[in-house]
Amino acid sequence: MRGTVVKYDVERGFGFVQVTGQPEQVFVHISDTNGLPSLSVGQEVSFDLQLTEKGPRAVNVRGNGRTRATEQVLRRRQASPSPLFFAIGTAITIAVMAATMAIQGLAWLWAYLLGINVATLLLYSYDKGAAHRDWLRVPEHILHWAELVGGTPAGWLGQRLLRHKSTKGPYLRIFWLIAIVQILLVAGVVYLRWA
């Protein structure tokens, strides 16, 4: 059969295909796409129809050419945004450090902690906006890296204020592991210094 993708949730990996020449829509899941990187609204596909308890389902889905949206997905996957966001986070950290050391006379450690936390919160904020648009997302490992090198307070604040990454279990497990290790390290340093 042939059809056109009319709805597709990239994050959840499923959507619906409008069968050509028929009023019905058929459920489609990314696992049934024979290795296509993703589907996008407006993409024409060929598929086999499978009847399930929940209704018709498209299986063995094959793309009939690429849409502009599919091309964008492929380009995004080919060029990793990690170096870009790493550089942005580093530049923000250095700029805030330099400004606070020059203007406020902060010691380098306090200036660094302020800088990395400002950078982390800005990365969270950008990623929250990008999640609702078709923008380039900040990879989770970059957010975790920013937290690992001192941005945990801003990460926690971003989760609370922006409600971003606040319900994503795997992400939160890594976040809290980083936070606990940092708390233990700080407690150890304080103990050794005052013991």
C-alpha cells in the first residue's frame, strides 16, 4: 500500500499514515520502518498492512523519496552538535569569569563556579526552547558535562524553574549520581581541611 505521513511524534517514535485514496489513517511505529532514520509529516511511504487488536498498523514501511524534513533530520544526525554546544558553554563560562574577576574582583574559583552555572542554565534554557521547535538540540551528554564540571546547582535550578528534564528518568539518574559524587567530594575536602 501507499500513503503519506500525516502525524508523527519524533520523540516517541510513532504517528499515522493517510492511505492513498482512502479515508482511513494507519498507525505507524519507527520499529516498523526497515531502518529509516525517521519519518516526517508529508513523507510518502509504501507499507504492508497488518491488522492488530488495536486496529490497522503499517509494517515494512519504506520511504518513497525524501522530504525536506527528512533531509534536515539526516543532516542533523551527520553533523554532531556536541562541539558547537561545548564551545558555546566554554565561551559563556570564560566570559562570565573574566567579567566577574575584572569588575567584582572575585577569586578565580568563585568566578569559575558562577560562570559554569550561568552557562549551564543558559544551555538548559536554550534546549527547553529547542524542544518545542524544530531547532538543534543540546545533546544530553553536554548538559551532563556542564553539571559534572560544576554546573549542578544550575542544572537543578533549570529542572525546577524551566521544568526541563525534570521527569526524564534516565537523565535524572545520571544527574543525581553526579550531584551525590560532588557532595561527597566537597564534604571530604571540608572534612580534611577542618580535621
